[in-house]
Amino acid sequence: MEIKYLNKDDSIYAELYGELDECSAEYVRISLDDQLNTNITNKTKLVLDFSNVSFMDSTGIGLLLGRYNKFSKNNINMYIKNPTSYVNRIFEMSGIYQIIPKVS
């Protein structure tokens, strides 16, 4: 798993590459938390781009819910962008879009 960040205006954009599973979840958690701890000034949005995520399992859902709770406590809204059809299906089945909205 690789993550590329872009800080722009009031948003942090995170482009995820690879597989989000039990093996990579800890790295993603630490990386996102680091962004929260170092780039929080004037930020109100975290946009997670899933266009390059080839696989995700339930560990990824748990990771997203945990980060949602942590970021929302800091008044930062999370959004999901460009999920692949496979990942989109997992998000739809889990109901995650009711908590973390999908944006285009």
C-alpha cells in the first residue's frame, strides 16, 4: 500500500494505491493519523481517493470507521472518491456511504 497526499486549501487529499487489507491497515492508520497530527491547521476535509485500490476486505472498513471517528472529533469531514467497482460494491454492502459520503 502506498499513499500520496496533497494539501490544498481546506482539504487533505489522500490517494491510496494497492491493497487495503490486514497487512496494510496498520500502515494506513499510522499514515492518516500522522496527517491529522501534522496538517490539521485550517483543514475541514479529508478526501480518500480509492481509484487505485485493487482489493479491500473488512479490515479496510474497520480502518475507515476508526479514522472517521478520530477525524470527526477534530471537525474534519471524510469523503470517499473514485472507488473501483470492486471496492464500491464492498462500500455499498457495508453501508459505509451512510457514514462517509461518496463524492465525485
